[in-house]
Amino acid sequence: MDTVILKVEGMSCAHCVKAVTSAVSALPGVSGVTVDLGAKTVTVAYDASKSSPDSIKAKIEDQGYDVV
């Protein structure tokens, strides 16, 4: 399992957490998603043979948030 921590702008509430968590969790190989609103981070545990940091970033951006 690999882990990536992404800095994400635009998240501010429980709805944001749910949207990001649900979207990223749907990716193949993702086993865990933790959103920290205070730190503006999303931590993802994933299988590198099934998903990549780029696919995770794209999924977050598809929800309307900016990965910086």
C-alpha cells in the first residue's frame, strides 16, 4: 500500500468531506481516505498497481476542488 497526501483548496464543510471521500473511495485500489479540513489535506491509502496520485488528483478536481 502506498500513501499520498494532497493539499486541497476549497473544502469547508461536512458535505465537502463526503464528496471527496466518496469520489476517491470509488477509485480502484483505494483502501482509505482521510480528509482534514483544518489542514486542507486529503490522505489516501492506495494500491499503486491500480491507481495513481494523478488519478486521485483528477477525481478530487472533478468534485470542484483545487489540488495545489
